[in-house]
Amino acid sequence: MTRVIFNTATTLNGFLADDADSLEWLFAVPGADDAENDFGDFLEGIGSLVMGSTTYEWILAHEKLLEHPERWAYGDKPSFVLSSRELPGVPGADIRFRSGDVSAAWDEIRDAAADGDVWLVGGGDLVGQFADASLLDEVRVSVAPVTLVSGRPLLPRRLESDRLRLDWVRQAGQFAELVYSVRPPS
């Protein structure tokens, strides 16, 4: 059965990115490469990806994908970008732009995942929309030893403890990795 997984890094005080949508705080953490060692295994189980427009635009700019499409890190996995705006595609990448409610795109996203899981790359509001639609199954968070004054929140929704169950915790370098299963609302 296809699961929907939000796998991300966050600051100690719950921000995904700073006010300029930058992740430079993350790359500055000593040992960040060590924390990514298991990411390849995670990505092997992913059949399709979903991201919001801000996340997609950051990846486009950070990797300079329009000039270097070979830097697209997700291979031939179907990738969905949910946005109300027109955005450029990456030549050679299977990127599907959709707008509207996540529920309207869900069947296509799930079918594209085939036997794999769906990775919600970000951002937090998009993940919140999946939670609102009872489509979020798991949250994997790598907590970095960084605090920011403000920025983009991890998950700008209220999810109570009756919906979140801690499944495992481990240390990876300077990061605390937490995995929570998400239950539908009662």
C-alpha cells in the first residue's frame, strides 16, 4: 500500500527555511553529510514526489537546473509540483504541474508511485494540505542544532498527540531523527 511520507530537516525551533526561503542554515551544520547516509535507501522506496512551488523554485535556483538539467536529483521518478502559477520545467525530468486541491491530484500521484511511496518534499503548507485531506501517513524529521528567529514553519497545522505516534528516534551526526506515524482524525 502506498504511504505518504514527509521527510525533511528542521531547525530546533521548527523552521524548514529562513525568511528568504534559504536552507543555508542546514548546509552549515557539521556532519550534515553523515546524516544523509541513509537517504539513498529512503529514495529507493519512493515512487513519486510532491512539492510546492516555493520548494521547486528553490531547487531550480540552488541547483541552477535550467542551465544544468542533469543536476535534477530525482532521476526519472514522477515529480508533481502543486502551484497556481506557471513555472518552467526541467528538460528531461518527469515533472507534472498541477493546481487546486491535493485531493484532486491524489489519484494521479498515487498511481504514478506504482509500488513505491509518495515523498512530500515540502513545504510545510503543502504537507498541511495532505494532513487536512487525511492523506499523510508519516512524518520523518531530522532536527538540526540550529535556531532561527523566524522563517517557514515545519507544519503550519495543529496536529494533536492523538494523531501522532512516535515510532523511532536515532542520532545521525548532529541531527536527531524522529519518525512519527500519522493517524486520520477521529
